[in-house]
Amino acid sequence: MLEPADRVLSREVSAQRALDLAYRYLGRRDRTVVEMRRHLEGKRVEPELIDETIAELLEQRYLDDARYAQRFAEDRRTLDAWGVDRIEQRLIAVGVDRADIAAALAAQPAEAELDAAVELLRRKLREPPSDDRSREKALGMLVRKGYELNVAYDAVRAFERTAA
């Protein structure tokens, strides 16, 4: 049986192990609170230690779901030309709160969303769609990238107008 001093030492070692696992996991990229919780659960860290570890990471600002959502939305818009719907779905999947998602998505005005969709069409298509079939393909590509249907439709029309 463990003596009281040994229990304290064992708990401190376990707490340090949990923090080490968390820091290593954060070393690759930013994470959400939900992602961190899942990771530590997968490493068989005790629930009480998970809560303590997450509280410490939040206090140290290593975990910040609002910042994560903002950076993720900016990166996906800029690097991958994703639309609002796709960004929102991915953020929901990693456990970001809906209020944080809304704030991150509101940072880009609707006109910028349309401009980004038109720019994506310019990059992907050599020339504007000239018939219904090519319009449908362009529309489908934008919807798959996460643009709302009305934005995708407006972007296809705007792309056609720029070539005329």
C-alpha cells in the first residue's frame, strides 16, 4: 500500500505526464479543448487530471478555441479557398463552440466571400462556363468547397460577366 507521501509524489508525476503529453500534442499545431481532451483520454489520463491539465493550458493561453477558430477560418479561406459552410462544419467537428465559429466567420464580409469564389473559379477554370453543363460543374465545385449555393451561383454569373 502506498504511503501518503508516495501518493502525492505519484499524483505529481501523473500530472506532469499529462502536461508533457499535452505540450507534445500542441507542438505540432494549435488544438481545441475538445481535441486535447480526446487526446489525453486516448492516452489514459485520469479524468480529474485531464480537467486540471486543460485548465492550466487555458490559463497559459496555449488553448484558445476563439483564436483557433479565427486562424483556421483565415487559413482555409486563404490557402484552400474554402467557403463558410465547409469551414463551419470542420470547426464543429473539432469541438469549437458555435459562438466562436460565428465570430470567426463574421470577420469576413459577404463581398469578400463572393470575391474569393470568383477568384477560385478563375484559378480552376481556363474560361468562364459557356453552357448549362459547364455552369453546373462550376457551381458544384464551389458548393463542394463550402460556398453557399446562392454565393456560388452569384460567383459563376460574375465570372461569366468578367469574360464578356
